Amino acid sequence: MTPLELVNLAIEAREHAYIPYSGFAVGAALLTKDGKVYQGCNIENSAFGPTNCAERTAFFTAVYKGERDFEAIAIVGGKGGEPISELCAPCGVCRQVMAEFCESDFKIYLSKGDGVVVTKTLAELLPLSFTKADLEH
Ligand code: THU
């Protein structure tokens, strides 16, 4: 699975976004270390707070299925019904969820859907993070 293939699966997932309030459609594709992919989209709610980001939809689906070892996630987002025009970086809550299940070298692929993939690590996007290791001190 190449980064671009994972991005294409995120673009496909974005089509499933439930976005009656923001109109902003996000797709994610999460790759396990043994090569399986779990897709997710954002799912909004009239009370706003219960809205689930695409990344967390992908993570929670995978974790429910018993997955615990993750390699990378691709994320794309932009105005629903339109081509992607900007990179969509994960929100802080999703970065924290990644920190629960992933190592610092977990890869985050961002793309405008133009064939170019920007690669970041979790350590770059969430430095000095609070993790389960902190609870053991
Ligand atoms: N959103 C995501 O799905 N992932 C992110 O990392 C950023 C924000 C969603 C939540 C909401 O449905 C919409 O984008 C606008 O914030």
C-alpha cells in the first residue's frame, strides 16, 4: 500500500461524510501494520458536540475490530461536493486519539488530491504528548 493508494481510499471515504451543518467533508484511511485498511468519514450531529471526525471514525472502527497496531493514516478534507483544494490536518482531539494507539513514528499523510502527499509523523504533530506512560509515573 503506497501513501498515494491510502490517500485515494481516504478520498473514497470522504464521499460518505454526513455533514448537514458544516458542509465540510473529511475522509480518512487508516493502515494497520499488517496491511489492512479501515476507512472513516466525519459524522455530524445537531448538538454539534457529538460530531465525530473522520479520523476517529476510522480508529474506533478498527479498534472495535481488534486492531491495535497502526502504520499510517491518510486524511483529506474540504467543502463537500467540491474537489479538495487545501490540506486538512487532524484536529487536536484526533491527534490525542492517535497518541493512545500509535507510536511517535506513526505516519500521517495529507493531500489535496493532486497526487502530492505531505508526510508528517505523530511526534511532529503532537510533541510532548500526554500518554498512558504518564499514568505509570
Ligand atoms: N473534521 C474532521 O473530520 N477531522 C478533522 O481533523 C477536522 C475536522 C470535521 C468535523 C466537522 O464535521 C467538520 O470537519 C468541520 O469541523
